[in-house]
Amino acid sequence: MAEHLSQSELDYPFKLLEYFNGFRVSKVIFSACELGVFDLLLKSQEPLSAQHVARELETSEDGMERLLDALVGIEILEVENTKGTALYSSSDVANLYLAKGSAKSLHDMIVYQSQTIYPLWNNMVDAVREGKNQNQKTFGLPPEEIFQAIYRSEEEMLKFMGLMNSSWVLDGHDIVTAFNLASFHNIIDLGGCTGALAREMAKAYPSSSVTVFDLPQVVETAQKHFSQENDAVAFQTGDFFAGEIPPADLYVLARIIHDWPEEKCLTLLRRIYDTCEPGGGVLLVEAMLFENRRGPVMAQIFSLNMLVQAEGRERPPSEYTRMLTKTGFRNVQVCRTGKSYDAILAVR
């Protein structure tokens, strides 16, 4: 792949230039989301001019026209010229994923990427040099307290929880159906945040009881902002590192292990193993690296994000298998979903 890329780029570096400008493309989408462009176009029953969009969203006409044209260029919006006026409308993809009102909206994920992850990545050079997160430099908070940084205000907590909610609305079904989990009747999602993944679990396995176990302030915020009518998911407060872990047939750790260095991961897995009854299991949900270090690019980017924001890393299946077997689990099974997140199931 690298040889093919370098050969094709010798005459003119198209791909390299595309990579160089990747951050600008991201900011085009981020800015349109934060300004409300996609929401306005979704609500409109007809295409709108840049002048109309600018007036409704209280921006400059010139700036909005450039932004809308860039969105057309990356094939997120459509444009048609009518009597000398450019009229813009949303694509199906924009309506489904970028407008707030959609059932599969990634709006909260985009806001978090723009307002929290983007500033952290400005300090990537220092993260690589120092081998530690950049919460101190970016937010003025100690690098050891990663969730103090993530939950540094109610607004930031809501942003992070919105990110997690978007992730599982998108990927949750594939995760909970990666294995047949029907034999596990009592399922606890440790660090389950808003309950989005737990709800997918409850939908897939209606005869099982599903509980989200998370910190008191997270549970309070989840029930206040992300609750659903006739919710099939229960919530329980606690700290899986410091407090008692409630009994269950299956424990879910979704995007938890990647936050921490190995010793802390082993401590948590041992605690779960000690609580498990024989035949009980643990389901890890992570973006798994390839063993040959050649991808997936998304997982490699996530691993860099763990460097700049947290204390952990993404890992290949062999490392998860080793940690699970080291803490007593057996019959480790791995399922790559082909999407953002993968699943690893092991039993006691």
C-alpha cells in the first residue's frame, strides 16, 4: 500500500494534499453543524439561497455562501442554479446523520469532536514527545485525572455523553448481535453512560434484564437528559474501580478498557472475574487494531486520541486475549464488525 501510494504520488501528490487538508474538511462539517445549517435545510420544504440561510442563521452572506459551496464540493449538500441564483438543499446523508432531529443524528458527536477533541489534537506534538495526555495544556487540568477533565463541567459532561449516545445509536445493534447473548439473563453495562448501548441490548434480548452501572453524576445526567418513555433499561450508581460490582451473568465494558494503562485494565478485569459466577462472561467493545500494524486507520487514529486525551490505547485482538486469559477468563471469541467498533466475548 505504502509503495503503491508513493509511486502514484511522484508525479503529483494528490493523496498527500488530500491528507494535509483533512482538518479543513472536518472543520467545514463541524462549522455547518454548529451554525445549524443542516437543521435549517431539513426543515425547509424547498432549496434555499445562501442569502436566505445567512439571514436565518445570522451569519454573513459571503461566508455562508463559501461554506455551502464547500459542503457541495464534499457531496454533503446539493446545489441547483435557478435564474442565476444558487439554491442549496440537503442530501439524504446530511438529513440522516447531520441534522439534530434525526433518529441517527451524529450532531452531538460532531460538536464534541469540534469543541473538545480538536483543541486537544492541537497539542499532538507534545503528546507524542511526552507520552502523556494534554489535558493540562488544553484545559488546565491534571493529566492523571482524565475523567475530571472529561466531566469538568455539566456542559462538558453533556457533550461527552452525547458523543457516547451517538456512537451506540450508530454501532450498537452490530455490537450486541456480534454474538448470541441470549443465554445471559442479567446483563450489566459497566460505565454504560446514557444507556444507548444497553437499550440496543434490551431490544435484541427482551427476556434479559439490562442495567447501566455508572458514577452517580453520570446516572443523574442520563436520567435527566437521555431518558426514554417506558425505558427497558435500569440504572444503578457506583464506581467499578473503587466500589462493589453488582452480580450479573454478563458484564459489558464498551470503550472502557482503551481508556487505561494495562495494569489498571487487569485490576478491573480481575474484579469482574472475582464477581462472576462460573459460566458468566464479559463483553469488551473496542476498535481493534490489526496484528500486522497496517490498520484499520480509524482504530490507529483512536489510539492516538487515547494518547492525547486519556491514559490508554487501542489494541489488537491478541492483547485483549492475553489480558482476559491472564485474569482467568477463557473461551475468548473475537468478532470484527467491519464498522467502527468490534466485540470480544470471554467466559469464566
